[in-house]
Amino acid sequence: MDKKQNIPSVAPGIDDDEELERSASKQEKDKGEFTQVTKLSYDEVDPS
């Protein structure tokens, strides 16, 4: 069975921080032209 994997990606040349933080406009939301973005960050604390 051949399944297409849905791997998240970002287009080359996109400014991740600026583009991914921008909210969709009302027109984009009405047309369904938006993507829900979940941002994870790893906050490592030095135990010493």
C-alpha cells in the first residue's frame, strides 16, 4: 500500500518568524486559506 506522507515543510526563502507569527486576515479565513500553526520551543536549563 502506497501512502503519501504528510510532512510539514516551509517554502524556501520564507522568513519563519515573521510569516508564521502573522495572523490570517478575515478574507483569508472566510476562504479557508490559512494554516493553523503550533510553535514548540525547548527551554533547556543548565542544572549546575
